[in-house]
Amino acid sequence: MSIREFAGGVLLKAYFGGNATAKKEKEKYLRCINTLNEKATVLRFYSDDDSDLAAEAWYPRLYDKAAFGTFIDAMNANLRQMFDPANGMNEFIK
């Protein structure tokens, strides 16, 4: 995971390696990513040029313990959705 300053806040980004199926069945892979984005609250998912799955979230520079905790809880929930077998993403990531 990388964290960097961006647009008055911080951008958190993680990559998950795409496998050969992600490259071979690109349309199905992108549909799975779209489904993840429809369900996500704070993370946004996309495929890079190598078919790796990127997940990123932005948080404002203003820190409030309770608000940041809620943000992290939502981010973790979005990641759990990503690994839920019902979403089909496990077929495409290493």
C-alpha cells in the first residue's frame, strides 16, 4: 500500500496482481470491477495497463479520530467485498 499527499489530503492506494485470466477475459474482469465500484463506499477500483487491480481512496488532511476510524472501517469493508467469492474477483487476482 502506498500513501501520498494529494489534493489537500492523502491518497491511499493498493495494487493486487492480475492473473492471466484477467488479461484473457478483460471484459468479464472489467464487469467485476464495475460491480465492486457500485458497492464500494470509499474505495474506487480500476485496472491498470498490466491488468493489475488498483484500489484507492482519498481522505482529507483534516484529522478527526472518530471520522478517520469510520473511514478505515469502510475501507476494510470494501476490501472484504473485493474478496467475497460472490463477486467473482478471486478468479482474476493472484
